[in-house]
Amino acid sequence: MKHIPVYFPMTHLPAAGLGRLAACFGKTAVYRPADGPLPTAMRAAAQHGRLEIVTPADNEPDELASQLEAYYAWASENKGVDLAAIKGRESGIPFFGDSTVSGIRQNIREKGDQGASAETQDPLLEARLFLSMAQELDQQDYELEKSLEEVRVREDSMLLELMEDADRDPEVEAAMPGMTAADPGAYMTGSRIKAWWQLARAGNDPGSLLVTDSRAVCDYLVERSPGLQRIAPELVLPLSPSENASSADWQPRLMDYLAALISVPAVGTPPPDLPEVVPEKPAVHLSIYRLAGVDPNAFFGGLEKAGSADGAISGTDNLVICRLVSAGDGGNEK
């Protein structure tokens, strides 16, 4: 997937995120922990060639299904229980609250089949299991946020209808709160990233161009890798085609620019010529970070082993990480 942007570390993409990615890059790849039905928006994007689904080969799909079933049984049995009270042993991929998959598995067995023997831990299986549960949680959170937003819109509409035209205050109307999208990457950020890397390195080479829409993920990586420097200026891109320029006109220039940033040596590269964004039109802010001479294997390998990518061994490319933010999300400050 040379120079095809890879979305990370989440494996679920809602419609809004897909729209931002398509507006900027045209086509993006995303890893999934297991084969299975795709959400409607992701399926449509894949059918139209805007999304490439990558599911690393799973030699033991029944084992993953079995462990997920065991987790749901455990979760049902432990409703309302403080996870801190049942923390398990630490392993390569932490589980929620730092309990490992094997720890929860053992907890289930202690209350069930007392004769079952502990299984050898498989880091890739644990990563698939962790990401599968995180993926379902992200989808549920998105559906909940969407429902709450629909309720808010109806409430605002009813309130405005109750107000007489003469009594309407534009400042009050403008101050009506909107729904701020939650950042799924803010939940167990380090665990998500490490689990995602376990999955990604088991499949095709993800390449050196990664993209996220999570501020928490970006902050986490910057804090742990001083060499990961933001490239100025921030790019502002139209979220939808304009009368003067369609994405087909400028997307190739953007991709050429990103490819130049990836190439070694890391030399000054002028930003691409992009269409002017009309102030009242929806836009996407693109922040770009680059780590010179370090490929993903060195970068994420350093995070996995030492908790920091500082001092990672050099690679053949520069690592480029892009962060997308819609105008108005309040996240384009970093």
C-alpha cells in the first residue's frame, strides 16, 4: 500500500470520518481485526473504491470467535463490578483497565471449568480480540451520539418554533450547543495503538503514510517521540467540490506533496497549490507530522518495547502522520 493513506488506530469509520478522508485523499485503507459484515457507510465507501479494507489472514477464526463469546459471557457476569478488582497478569496487549485477555479468560474459568488449563498467550490473537471489542464499542458510541444529536436538533427546532419572531435573539440562537463528536482514540490510547500495530504488521506493509482524526492519538505519539515534528503550515481543504475546483484537480498534487515528505532525505518541500476555501463552506484542516529517517517498524516497535519511539533505528523512509479535523471541531490547535 505504498503511499495509500492508512487510517489508524481505530478500525471503525463513521460516515463523517469517511467523508473527510475521501475529500482529502480519494482512497484510504483501514485494517479490520476479523472478517465480517461492514457498517453501511464503510461498505458503500468500499464499493465505490474510496476505502480499502485490509483484514490480515486469520488462521484461527474459530478461536477468535470463541474468545469473544467468552468475553461477552464474562462481561454479562461482571456487570457493575469494578475492573480494578479483577486485574489480570500483564502481557503484550493490555485489556481494558490493564486486565489482559488471558486474565479475563482465567477469571471466567475460575468460576466455570476449574479443570481447564491456561493457554499459551498469542499476541496477535489478543490484539484481534482487543480491537474487535474496541470496534464494537466505537460503533455503539457512534450510534448513541447520532441518536442524541437527532434529539438535540428536534429540541432546538421546537424551541425556535415556540419563540415569537420578534423575541428571537440571534446571539441566543447562535449559542445553542451542538453535539461535539467524542474522540474514540482518547480511550486506552496506548493500548489501541499497540494492538493496531500487532494487527498491521501481520498483514500487508502499511507503508509510511498514516492518517488519524484523533487528537488523543496524535498527542500520545508526539509526547513519546520528540522527533515527530509538525510541518507548517496547516493545510485547509474543501470538504466538498467547489465550482472552480473539484478534488480530482488538486488531490494528485496533495498526494505528490505527501510522497515527497516521505522520501529520504527530509528536505524542504513547498506545500501544494490548493483551492481557496470559502469561509462559510465546510472545510477540513490537515496537520502533518514527520519523523525523519524512521519507518513504521522502527517507530511502533520502539513504542511497543520501550513505551517511547525516541531513538528508534533509522529506516528507508520518513514516517508521515496526518491528522484530519473538520472546521468547528475545535481540534486544529495542536
